[in-house]
Amino acid sequence: MKKSIIFAFTIVLLTMQTALALGNYGYYDGKRYERVHCILTGPADCVAGGGRHFVGNDIYFGNRMHWRYVGDAGSEVASDAGHAASSSSIAVNKIIRQTVFVQARPRTEQRRPAPIAPAVDQPTPSQPFYESIPNVGRLHSGSADIFLNVWEIEGYLSEVKGQSFGINPSATWGETYDLTLTLPLHVISPKGGDTVFGTGLDGAFKYPFTGTMENFIVGAHLYGMGFFGGDDTAVTFGGGPFVGYSYRFHPDWIVSGGLLLEITKPNEGDVLIEVVPAVNMGYNLSEAVALNGYLINYKNFDSDSVDDLYSDIGLDVAWVRGAWSFSSGLKTAVGAKNVKSTEVYIGSNWVF
């Protein structure tokens, strides 16, 4: 009797361990499924096993449901802020490159001179509302980059492939410190799934120190993004404080780094906490051309994602053409167990 109980208990325990190891969710034909009774690796293996049939979008074997349909793949990827291919992660990468660490810029890129103060007896001319923000300062630069990110979720998620693309326009105000507003406009298009559109607003505040601390900056950013399309609508909020450091150890070389604490509330699930250290090495190839290579590391806490630790490795070049400054770059995610994500981008920077 005791042996029978021990044997039964062992079988139950092994079954539970197998289910935990396999994971409770999988993807097939652009759809996301929740495991019910299947003991195979994923829904694709279940369908390939033969004898299965669909009731609606659910997968059955005989009268028993093996996988329950829970939504389209696009919405899931869009709202997963800790995902290497998600729109939120792409937006955070942009904020880090633009705000947290300092990249080398072409030396001939010059800001416009400050406006000449009017004579004492002359009234101060009015300015458009966007030219100057009270207690912050005047508009001094703007930028926009257009990106294409091609991604693939591997393993038992191998059926999910797609691309994300969009634009990240931003504007920066300030004199003593900087306030940058970014309007991410993203499209996530999984193959075989519904297209998801994302739009949001990100505000980043950066304060540079002076004196002996002049190489340091501190700041914080706060963003919200909404995703629309397919069967789901998702809203993600996030942000957090950051600190940065930059040092030009040679007239042509600059090294910079930073650390961001990112706190995100996705549409579903618990709050995600990420620690994001980053480092950048910049080189002025000439007066008009600058090169940058960077590494951004993402460590997710309190996440049920398998890919809770990965990095972005990127390289970009910036050059001046007349009154315009342009940039282009390439980055790829490494260290992710189930995800491949490669992004190319081209952008422009305007100095007012």
C-alpha cells in the first residue's frame, strides 16, 4: 500500500515538474494558447501529433481540450514590456541612447546662438508656445528615427515571426537642464496574426551637474503606451530614475554609461522591475562624422518570461550634411533564450 502511494505521488510530482518545465503558454499559427491537458512541448507539436481537431480556435484530442486559445500573438508581444521584441522595449532603448548615456556627435553640429535681448525700451517679442517652456527653457533640438525590427520567437514559440516598425519623433527644451518629449508611433506585425498599432508619450528629465561633478547627470522618465488592433487592447505604463556618466579622455574619444531602474505595469500580470545598465564608446572620425558602439543589458525581476536577461548590442554613425545631422544604426538582441531581434534605424537630428 505504501509503495503504491509513493509511486502515485512520484507520478504526480513528475507530471507537475514536466508541466512547469514545458511552460503553460505556447504559440501556433499566430495565436497564443494556454496549456490545459497536453504533455507535449507546445501546440505545434500537439497538432502535428495527429488525431487533433479544432473547436473554434481551441485544440482538442477526442473530447479533451489540450490547448485553449487566449489571444493573438501580436497583442501579447506588444504588451510584454520585458520582451526583447516588444514595442515598449524598443522605446526604452531609444530613451537610453538619447538621454541616459552621452554619444559622440559630429563636432561641426552647432546649436543656434541665443537670441539677442531686445533694447530696454523695446517690448519682448512673443514666442510660439513650443519655443520656450516657463522654468525650463527654449527649444534647442529635435530628432526622429525610423526603425524596422525583425524578430522571431524560437523553441516551442517558433511559429511566431514578425516585424515591428515605426518612428520616434522627439523634442528637447532646456538651458540648465533638459526636458525631452518623445512620441513613439509603432506597428507590430506578426506573420499569421493581427497587426497591432502602438502610440504613446514619453517624458524624460535630465539634470547635469557642474564643478567636480560635471561628468554626471541624473534624471527620470515616465511613459505610457497604448496598443490597438486584433482582439485585444493593451495599455502599458512605465518609467523610473536613471544616472549617467560621460568622460572625454581624448579629443576624439568619449566613454559614457548609465544605469536605469525601469518599473513597468503591463496590461496583464504583475509589475515588472528591470535594472538596465548601459555603456557607450564614441569616436569622432572627423569633424563631420562620429561613430558609437554601445551595450545595453536588461535584467528583469518578478517576470514569468524565460528571457529575463538579455542585451542589446548596437553600432551607429552620425554625420553632418549642411545644416542637418543624420544618423543610422544597427542593433541586435543577444542572450535571449527564445527570441531573435534585430533592428535597423535611420534618423535625423535638428539643432535649433
